[in-house]
Amino acid sequence: MFSLTVRDHFMIAHSFTGEIFGPAQHTHGATYVVDVSFMRAELDESDLVIDIGLASDALKRTLAELNMRNLDDVDEFNGRNTTTEFLAKVVFDRLRSAIHAGELGSTATALAAMRVTLAESHIAWASYEGNV
């Protein structure tokens, strides 16, 4: 399986519900480094997994919807703990929609899978991986 990975980052504020979160139940901030790996079995006719520019632009657009926001105020996330794991799936779903909408070019239709990894520090990260 071939893969291409692009990286960006975003900053948010949020709080969690539940004793398991301890002091993180209070509003706090996070800066995530985001890596997205696009995977396919065979390279396209240009010997690419995906156009790196289109992939980077799509990730930037996706993260712009979340960047510098208090996620507690986003109706879509009402009643959810916006954990690193949860947010990895949100980014995955939005990028998968962009792929299906043709925003990553025609050869993106041959992508088999994608992995979204959010690093909340140099020692902790979470990923979501699935078929596209």
C-alpha cells in the first residue's frame, strides 16, 4: 500500500464532562498537530498517491472550520466530549466528504483508506483510520 501524508495544525478551546477528565472538565485550550495519510494500492498515471497540493489545501480548509473556536459552542458537538479521538474522526469524515465531492481531484477516487492522527503533545496522540 502506498501512502502520502500531509501535516497542518489547529488550536481550539473546550471542556469535558465526566469525572474521568479531572481538571480538564474546566475550559482549556489545545493545539493539535494533524497528520493525514492517504493510501492506495497502486499509484496513479502520474505515479502519485494524490496531488499533495490538493490534499494540503483540503486539510487546511477542514481545519479552518475548527481553528480558534471554543468547541463547547459548536452545536454539532453538543453533548459530546470533543476528545482527541473524537476530533480525529470529525476530521476524517470531513475529508472523506471532500474526496467524494471531487475536491481532491479525479485520481482521489482510487484512494483505499485514510488515517487522521491528532497529536496533542509530543507524548500523546490519537488516530482514526478507515476506508474512503
